[in-house]
Amino acid sequence: MGRTKKVGSTGRFGARYGKTTRKKVLEIEQKQKKIYKCPNCHYTKVKRVSSGIWHCDKCNIKLAAKAYEV
């Protein structure tokens, strides 16, 4: 519920907060949920643990980077 192809995960907000705000939130959420390439082992296994903390499942390294993307 609250998710469509057009609005993605921001469907949970319904008609609230305005289109521009919901669009920005959607872009941020897509960046932070994406799986990135590890700078150490070069595999696509890096996931976000918390704000600015990233973990590679392959080489088991934790790294600090940007809040929403490596």
C-alpha cells in the first residue's frame, strides 16, 4: 500500500508536502538504498548501515563516506 510505479516509496505521503518535496525525498531514498561498488574489493556489495557508515558484505570492511551515497 502507498507505492506505485510513478511515485515509488513516497506514495506513503499521499497528497501531502507538495510534489517537489516528495520528488527530492524519492531521489534521496533511491540513492541510500542502492547497492554500491566497494572501493577495496571492487564488488557491488556495499550497503548503507547508517548515516555515513557503509559496509561491504564481500570483504567485511566498514567505511565512512557521504550520508546517502559512497
